[in-house]
Amino acid sequence: MQGIYIHIPFCKQACTYCDFHFSTLLKNKTEVVDAICKEIELRKGYLETKNINSIYFGGGTPSLLDKNELGRIFEALRKYFTWDKSAEITLECNPDDLSSEKLDELKAFGINRLSIGLQSFNDEELKWMNRAHNAKESEACIKLAQDKGFGNITIDLMYGSKFQSLESWEKTLLKALSLNVQHISSYNLTVENKTALGISVAKGLEPNVDDEKSSQQFLLMAELLEKNGFVHYEISNFGKPDFFAVHNSNYWKGAKYIGIGPSAHSYNGKERQWNIANNSSYAKAISYNLPYFEIETLTPDNRYNEYILTGLRTIWGCDLNFIEENFGRSFAEHFEKKIKNYLPEFVTENNSVYVLTKKGRLFADKIAGELFV
């Protein structure tokens, strides 16, 4: 199980809460696409084999790529890597980009999974987020994509903002369910320091996130979606059976992957690698064969901690036998000693596999931190 992530670092406008790497200056899009294509060639030997089972276009807003730009990236991928019809090929997109013509283009390239950033069905909240679409466009693009034959659609929703009460959040979830999508990713609003929202909160112009309200919304979401056929397979992700995100599941299971593009990360089992988070510097470095990434060699402690952090977030949990076989008896003893403090209220155990309870998911990062070495 190996995958390729391609970071498309462009957006029409900056969302108030977003701290991902992107630029609203689209004039150097061609230059960055050139560099992405060249990096694909440069990284052709990074994985153990050429065969992959997932490709994920993230960002940024990959749906801003035109037909020629997307075609050039696929041409480079096909030249150096192989995948079969069962491979998951995901493209993140915004509702305002999904015209009938655009959807036809995406389908022709073999993209078989759309990740659509709806975020909200409240026009006032969308405007506050500085999103480029409205609620009407959200519903329309889902129906249009389904009419075009896309049968694997995931939507992003956000909770925890000042606009969301418990009642309005329930209405949001019911609206999402009515769209008959196969997957829902839902994230608690996070206030990051350098974002527009973070600056406003620091100045007292906006309220901070109410953690208690967010916790209530999280529990409501888990209960409602599970009652409607979704599996809560990762803390922020709900999928119908057979529609879990292959690419992201690979991350959580420790599979190897290549990250292509500015700020993208890669992992080969031994090292973590990340690219320059600057579009112009990345493109220039690739063009002139200059260093464009940094590498960290992972110690046994690093790899154990990553296994705990990712595994504990999922329904697959953390396996004590796996820990002993891959990291040694001392790590297993440390894990077993620490995890007992959370049984059975926050963590359950079955055949030496430890999984967070519904209540435990609210404290996932804290529990993981306690298990670190």
C-alpha cells in the first residue's frame, strides 16, 4: 500500500481560519506545475516499487488546475508510476469550481473520488469564513457530481464556530445526510495564530472556540452519523462501509508515501521528508537542481510515538503485540503501564488491541501524549 500526495498551493481567496500553505497569486501556477512534474521524475525511485494504490490532490484548491495543467501532472505520473482501476484517485475541490464541463474533465482523467469543501450550509457563516461559494452552490454541485456518475464523494464540514449552536449543528448534519454522500470529514474550528481569525481573536474582535460546546457537537455528530450508516473510523472521519478514505487510511496505518509540491511531506518508513513551503523558492530550486527539502531520520522513539498518535485516532487502535514486535519489549511495557490509567472509561481493550471509547476520542491528543516516550 503506497500512495502519492500532490500539493496544489493555490486558492482564489484566503479562508479566515486556514494555515495550510497556499497562495492567492495564480500568475505562477504554470511555473509550479512545471516543478511538480519535474519532482515526480526526481522522486521516481523513492518508493520500494512503482505501483501505487492512491493518488491524492490536496491543497490549496486543486480544482483551480485547468485541463492542460492537470493533464501534464497525470502524464508525468503515468510515466513513472503504475496503478490499476481499483486505485483511489482523489481531488479536493470547491463547489464554485464544479461546473458540468469541469466534472467531465475530472472524470476523463480517472479521478474517482471528490473531496468537496462545503464547510457550512449557512451563508452568513460561509461569508465569515471568506469562502468563495454559497450554500445553494454546495447542494447543487453535489447533485451535479452524482448525475455525472461520481459515486465516491466526501464533504468537509466544520463545527465549533460562533454560528453553530447544538441545534443548528444538528440541522447541518441532517442536511449533509440528505445529500447521500459516502463520506464526511468534519473538523473542529481551530484558531491558529497567524491566520486572520487568530489575529482577530487575539485582538478581542472575535470569540475563541468554546471547547465545551465543541465537545457536545462532536458527540452529537458521532451519534447521528453512526445511526445513519456511517462508521466513525477516525476521529474526524466518517465513512460508509467500503468507502473509507484509502489514501488517508494509509497514512494512519503507517504506509509509505511520496509528497509532491511545495510544503508536501513524504515518508519511507525510516525518514520523514518535507519540501520548501514557498512556491517561488520551490519552483526555482527544482528548476536549478538545488536542495528543495529537509530530511529527518526517525529514531525508534519517533516511530513509536507516530504509531501511537496515528493508531489511537482510528478504529484499528494500537496493538500491543505490534509494538513489541516492531519496537521492542521495553516500549510494550511502557505502553501497557500507561494505558491502564485510561481503562475502561477512555480506552477499551480486546485481544491486546486498544481503541478509544467515544469519550476517549475527546481527549485523544492528551492520551497519546501520555503514552509517548
